[in-house]
Amino acid sequence: MLAMMEALAAIKAFVASGGPILYWIAALAFAMWTLIFERLWFYKGSLGKIKAQTVELWEARGERKSWNSRQIRKALISRAASKINQNLDLLGTMVTLCPLLGLLGTVTGMIEVFNVLAVTGGGDAKSMASGVSRATIPTMAGMVAALSGVFGTTLINRIAERENHMLEDQLTMDH
């Protein structure tokens, strides 16, 4: 319990030195990783059933060489691919937003530095240091969140691409 209280105090001190933008970056990173884990969970669980249903529908067709059957195959693949690729664009947007929020924190921190310069005439280095801290910590936090998201979304995109290709390969036209 004491360790948890100390960790919470350290987080509060970090946020105080970085400014309120850190809450937005943390919320965005949490939502981003929630979606990444949801996609991984989907690929390990429900995707197998969706692929099996799609293959079953295709194999139930007696004729698979005509133009109509090609269009039906494309539609089946498209329906499954839309489920496989669900939220991938949103994840990419979230990764892009992380450093932008960090830059917003940088701007607000620099505004604080300029405010201190205007009020004190540039003589109070201690007050300027807190503004510089508020300028650099959000940038670092945004970049860390974005880099972690890049690794997660790269993994998800590779799995999605592989699953799409595997489904296309399973729906053969040669019967």
C-alpha cells in the first residue's frame, strides 16, 4: 500500500511538472493500447470463426468459375476484411495525435516561460525552469506514447495483412 501511495505521488509530481496536457496524452495512450489489445484479442479469438464461416459459405457454392462467383468471392473477402481491418485507421490517427499533443504541451510551456520573462524581465531563472519543464516533458511523453503505439500498430497491421492474404488464399476458384 505504501509503495502504491509513493508511486501515485511520483505520478502527481510528474504531471505537475509537465502540465495538464499529460492527462490528455495518458488518456490517448490508454485508449490506443486498449484498441491494440482489442484487435489482438479479436485476432486470437473471433477471427477464426469469421474465417471459417466465410470459407464455409464459399465452399457451399457448387460453381466457382463464372464472373458472378468471382464477384461473390470478392464480396465475401471484403466483408471479412472489413472486420479484420476494423479500427486500424483510428489507431494510426491516435499514434499521429500523440506527438501533436506533446507539441501542444511544448507551446503552453513556452508561453509560461515568456510570461515569466515578461513579468520578471528575465531575472528569475527558477521560474523559467518550471516553464521549460512544462515545455519538454509533454514532448517527451507524446513521443514515448507515439513510439509505443507505432510498435503496437505495426504488429496489428502485419497480422491484419497476413490474415487477409490467408483468407484470399483459402477461397480458391479452381473447383
